[in-house]
Amino acid sequence: MLTIPQRFNGPPHSGNGGYVSGMLAQLVLEEFGPTPGAKVEVTLRKPPPLDKPLTVRQPAESESLQLVDGSTVVAAAELVEAAGELIEPVSLEEAVTAAKGYAGLSGHPFLTCFVCGPDHETGLHVFPGPVPGRKDVVAAPWTPAEDTVGPEFVWAALDCPGGWSAGDLQGRPMVLGRMSVEMIDDTPLVPGQPCVVLGRHLRTEGRKTFTVSALYGPSGQPVASAEAVWIAVDPAKVKPADTD
């Protein structure tokens, strides 16, 4: 069973996509083991409910896991080929400057998002803003706390910068639909030591937006990279089916 506590929300009534994906990804790695040249990909099919025990099951004759709410598949995860790209880094100082232009401070569809919500008191406070001279790239500093250094928080930190790189998240709200993460450096993050997170918009096709993101550690070393697909939504409708 897996329960997503209220603290780790994205939209108010459902789990943050990156955090939920990261939790399920760790279960995949525990079950099937890390494989050279592979990474975990998670597809979110329904808004993950909060504070509710969810079943983790393995479909027959597969090396994949599903997160299930009753008879509803909320998410599915599997190992896929690791063939992503790494965004060119910026310095911590450049990331701090970029964050001053974070659009979510004045217009945010999910103000209490655990990762990028300015109104979440114990969130990650990753506020990605545009990097001067680099089209479709955003950056932000992120300093892990003692309770946010696990791999699921790497997934979470890589989540929202991709969405904000599209440049129109206020006027065109989106939620995470699919995410894959390649861990480049498995060395645990150190609480209190600032990192840099970047996101880059690749393209938009109808309701889908494609992005990449990257996390660099305190010494500038690459920690992880991610690819994601976002789905444009009506914010009022992003909640589990049994939510009033």
C-alpha cells in the first residue's frame, strides 16, 4: 500500500505529480532493481488522491507496477531506455536572479503546490524564472531540507520547472501526465546545500506540452535529468473522482 499525505499535494485535492511518480519509481527499482541504460517512466492516469491507502500491484507477466484506487489505475510505472538530454547548467547566482522573475508569484493555478506553490508553508519553494538569453529555459535555486533529500524529492524538484518553462502556465494550466527520470549521481543530497534546477520547453501539440528538466548539485555536478509530458486542464476539475 502507498498513501500520499496531504503535505505532498499539487492541485489542492490531489498529489503532486513529481512526488507521486518518484514514490512509485522507488518501488519499481526495489522490485526489479536498477538496470544499466534504463530509467523509470511513470504515467499518471488519474489525479492521485491524498491521505488514502492505494494498492500497488504488478500486472501479470510484466516488469511494471500500478498504483490503484479501488478498481481505478491512478498511475503506472516501468523501466524504459535512458536516452534523455541534459540541459546546460547555470550558476547558482544566475538561478537566484532567474527566480526573481517567477511568474507563479503573481499568477498561479495551484498556489499550494508542494513544489512550486508560494502559499505552501513546508513546500520545496522551487520558483523557476526565465534565464536571460536562453529561449524557453527557466531556472531556480533549491535548498533541500533534512526531510526532503530522498530520491522522491529529486523527482518532485524536477517536475514543476518543466511546466513553467512553457511560459504560459498561468493562462494555460497544466498537470503532469508522464515523467521519466535518469539519476546521474546517486549520492544523497545534503540538507542546507543549495542546488540548481532547470526546465526547458521543447514543443506543444494540442493539449500536450513536452519538456525536459535537470538538477545540478552544490558543486555544479549533474544529479538527474527528466523528460515530461504535460496535459492542459481545467484547474477546477483536477481532483479524484470521489472528491466533492
